[in-house]
Amino acid sequence: MKTIHVLRHAKSSWKDPSLDDHERPLAKRGRKTAKAIAEYLRQAKITPDLVICSTAVRARQTLDPIAKAIKPPKIVFEKGIYDLAQRKLWNYVWNLPERAECVLLIGHNPGLHDFALALADAPSRKGLPPQGGKFPTGAMATFCFDGTWNELRPGSAVVAAFKTPKEMASQE
């Protein structure tokens, strides 16, 4: 069984409006959330074989405490995840190495939310925020499926969990 965790970066700062969007750092709340996510992953024993992270500053800063807490064997930074539509995220997933049983993808909305909705099978889709609903910063959807990465198709993965930062922090 394969598992993919889809994590939206933690809350970013808008303090400096002159910064390019790609360069925006985490806000104080975002840094606190990133630490709570890391602790949740550590306690839940979620240990991805591969982490794919956007190169945006806020995504990398979300990853920092996670990487320290769970020490994934491989981290790949992909600039392309920054502004991808969900259909392009499929190409990343279809090309994941088969030896990776568990993958953590850290990126941005609206692409991640759209991807999560497309990935989920109909019965478990109700476990996700609906289209137009809120997939908050720092939230993570977890999916499981049988087969290979390149066989994964829309509507073929089961939503195993959807956790908001508040839920992750309460489980510390």
C-alpha cells in the first residue's frame, strides 16, 4: 500500500509587501504551526521515504522543523510545485520512484486542494474540505492506495485522514 501526505505550507507573513510572493517567509503563527506539525508527524510515526517540497521560502521553512523531527531519507525541492495546477501535480506523482512507499508533498493552494479533491475516491472525499471550502495553511490530507505511482488515477485513493493545525497541536 502506498501513502501520500499532501501538506499545505504553514501561515505566511505579509509584513513586507515588497517581497516577491515566492520569497515570503512564515509568520510567527506559521513557525509555531510548523513545529506542531513536526511533533505530530514524529508522534504519529509518519516517516516518508521521500519529501517533495516547493522552493518557496514559506514551504521550506515549514519543512525545516519537520525534517529535524522525522529525518526523511530524501528531500527534493521542486520550484515547479510553487504555482502548479493540480493536473501538473499528477505528473510529479506518476513519476515518483516505486521504492517510495510513503511520500510527503509540501506545496500551495489552490493546486494542493484541487489535487486532494481529485485524488480522493467518492466515498472518502467527504473527509476533505469541499471545492470552494477551506484547506487551511498547515493542513494535511493523507491518502492510501494499492498499486504503483504511475497507476494512480483521479478518484482512486482513500482519504485516510485530514488534519488541521489545531487538530495536530491538540494531539501533541
